[in-house]
Amino acid sequence: MKIISLVPSITETLFDFGLTTDEVVGRTKFCIHPSDLGKNVEVIGGTKNLNIEKIRSLKPDLIIANKEENEKLQVEELMKDFKVWVTDIETLEDNQDFIFDLGTLLNKENLALDFNRKIASVFTDIKLSDSKKVAYLIWKNPYMTIGSDTFINEVLEKLGFENLFKNRKRYPEVSVEELKNADVIFLSSEPFPFQQKHIDELQIELPNKEIVLVDGEAFSWFGTHLMKVADYLKELSSKY
């Protein structure tokens, strides 16, 4: 089966299931894991700027997309000629179902069950001493955060944090004034590449707030990636 992945975390998951570069024939330019295999796979554009003609030339048996990551019109265009699986993952249960369904498709059900057990175990031993209100920022100019209907929110809550903006949806803009209500502010490494200089800038306006850089992949990459960041998430949570 020739598969094209339109999402970085899906590409990683396919390779974790043991697929080869003869089977994963296309990926986006953001599909960076695993680097040793991904570099040998054709790049078919970005998640929101697909090269439709190049995808057609690869003649895939299946294209795996994501409702949030990919543009609807481009996915619908591909559906005219190919079988497209559009994933929609907001919760850990959604992620569990995705991994199980993918394992069934690939005739690797036992491996899928093992992956799901490992992911579930990431959250079993994490106990915060006190729930902290977190403002999780994904963008700058304007500042944007995450609402309750996102995968990032799900991971935050499973770790024991409280999303300051849980009463909002998707990825709303927020003001510096609103951030004053947070116990701690997380600046994600993606999609905006927050760095120490951005902490320093925000700290001037919020001198008494704890502001921390966090690994965006650990919070936003669904699929098998979560089982690889268990130590990171547990260490982060242990500080609170």
C-alpha cells in the first residue's frame, strides 16, 4: 500500500508502525520525525499548501489528512481522485481510536494496543500538588491561545493543569491584560517559535508571572509521539 501523509505526527506514527519508504511515499516539509527515514520520502508541500499535482504523480492508494491541519478545499480536491482518510483528533480517546484504526488497517493490531497502553501510562502517575491556571500561547502578534476543543487542552488537563481559557473555542486571540489571571504562562515552541527573548519581552509587562518555554510537539502532536515524551511531561508537571 502506498500512503501519503499530510501531517507530521501521522508520518511519524506510520514509521513507528514499521512502514518503509516504499510504503510512505509522500510527506509534508514539516514531517521531521523520524529524520533518517523522512529524508528519503518525497515532499508534497506544506500542511496547508499542498502540491496537488505532485501528489497525483505519486499515485497513492491512501492519503491520510487531518481536519485541523489541512485545508478543506485541497482535501476535497484530492478526494475526487484518491481515497482520503480525514482524521479529527481533539481528545486522547480520539487519538486512541486513530491508533487502533490505523493498526487494524495495517494488520498490526497488537502493536496498536501496545502503543495505546504506553500513551495511557504517560498520565497515570502524574499528580500536581495544586492545579495551576495555565495560559498556553501558540502565537505572537497577536497573542493566541487554545480553547477547550483542542488536543493541546486535553493534554494540559490530563496533566492536571487548568486551561485559563477553557471557556473559549479553537485558537482565540488574547490580550496581555487577560494573561494576568494565569498562574503560569506556557510559550509553545510551535507553531510560533517562541524563544527566551519572547519571555523577556512579556516579562516586562508581566513582571510577577512565571513564564516558561514548552515543547509544542509534546502537547500538540497526536499519534504515537506522546509515548516518547513521557519523561518530559512528567518532569514539567513535577515542578507544579
